Amino acid sequence: MTLYSLRAPDDLLAVRFACSPVWETQAAVQTFADDRARSHHELWHRLVHERVVRLDLTPLFAVLPRRGYVPDFLTPPPRNARPRLRDQLAEIRATPPTQVGRELRLCRETVQDERYRRTLDSFLNDPPAARDLLATRLHEVWLELVAPFWIRIRTLLDRDIEQRSRMLARYGLRRVLDDLHPRIRWTKRGLSLADCSGRTVGVDERGLLLMPSAYLWPHVAAVVEEPWLPTIVYPVRGIADLWRAPAAPPDALARLLGRTRALVLAGLDRPLSTTALAALIELSAAGASRHLLSLRDAGLVSTTRHGHEVRYSRTALGSALLNGRRA
């Protein structure tokens, strides 16, 4: 059992929630080696299959065992509730080589696969180079496998945090902590996580970070090593909604617009990029783009820019048409 010791009032006040793009990225990699976790993301695995073969995931597989120690420098604790991936990757690349080497050695002690042990041996010969390579590989996984779906994932994570914030206001912190996962319980001594570590982690003024995760589901994970912020990562609520395909559009709308174009309109139940929408409805990006432009020209969808990404949303007219109402 790992015990997070929260004794003073200041310790309890320092408990906070956040979501982490880099955590989701490494957890996504881990699903390829975990049949139980993979079963909850089957649609995603089918959608990204062709992209995975373009990536060299061996370095990440070596340091991301589903069971065993994962180097904590690969998942720096978010400094705010919604960090940017580029900032987290910069933190990874800024990790001192001595810390990188220490954590890679801890990881090697738990890895059983001889291929990955050899990879870790090569990493230990040059920790700074290993650190930078792993950051680069995480960035590649993000771009190819996670970013196209990030709006959908982040919406689910944000919803989890919002629900628990309302629970906190209504019922208090103990109820929130007891509700995170069956292995997590509030006791008189502090917050306990049922595992095999036997560790006691002092929270003090640093606080305790709680992070929902989609790709971790249904597992729970913890960060207990110094100098990192004590962290518990728990499975997000509502995982069944994450990869659910949009409902089929009404027959009348399909006859009016055409089935595929009607499906594109129905898929915009939240702002999505062309790539994310195409993946969701299993359409080519080029095909989705053509339909989106036609719907935009008809006033049924609108566009907004988020950084370098253009996202599409249904307009009031588009929603009225989809739902069979007068605008």
C-alpha cells in the first residue's frame, strides 16, 4: 500500500486536478501491450493502425512497461490544469542527466524483456541523448496518434474534473477521494492506494496532484519518487462515450444532403478538426474536407482557429436542420 500523508490543513488545500497531454501520449503507447486496456480503445486502434507502422516505438516500449516502473521524467507534473504538450516536452528535455540516469536504472530493474533491457543499457550509456530521443518519440506519437483526437479526449477529461469539482463543493474532499477508484481510499492516516510498494509519501506544502486519464483506463498509477510532485492518475469517467460513433443522421436529412454529408454534420457534436472528424466517421481526410467546405458554404457549419488548427462546429442552422426544427 502507498500512503499519501495529508495531515495539516495546508496539505488538504493543496490537492488539485489537472490533465496532461504527455501523460495521455505515453499511456496510449502502453495500450499496445495491454489487452485489457486495448479493449476500451478498439476503434482508436483500428483508426491509427496505418499510422503506427510508420513510427519506431521500440524506445518507448522499453521505458513504458504497463507493469513496473516508468521513468517519472517522461511525465512531468502539469504546472496548471491544462498544460501544452510543447511545454511538457521542454520540461522533459530539461531534466538533469543524473536524474534521467537514475530513473532509467530503476526502470531497467523491472523490465524482463531482453530486447528492452538492451535498449535501456544503450540509454544508460548516454542519458542526455536517451532523454532527447524519448521526447522526440513522444512528440511523434502525439502528432500521429493522439493529437487528431485530443479535443474529444480533453473534453472527457475536463468533464470528469468538472463533475468532481461539483462533488467537492457539495460533499467535501473525502467523498471525492473515495470516488476516484476502488483501490484509493481515505483513511485516518491519509490517502491510501492499494499496491505493493509499502511507501509513505509526505504531501506537505507541495500538494497532491490528481489526474484523470483515458488511455490508462481501467488502471490507476502513482508518482511517489523524489523530486516529483506526489501524483495519482485514475481512470476517467465515461470511457464508453469516448469512441462512440455519432448517431446516424435522420433519413430525411440523408436524402436531402446525401448520407455521407449528413453523417459529417451529425459528427460535429463538438468542435473538431478535419482529421479528427474523418477518423471518427471513418472517412478520408480529403473526403471529410470536401464535405465540410460544402456545409460551410451552405451556412451549416462554421470554422474557428485554435493555434495552427482549424476546427469545425455546427451552426444554429445546422443544428436545427439536424434535429428537424425551424432555425
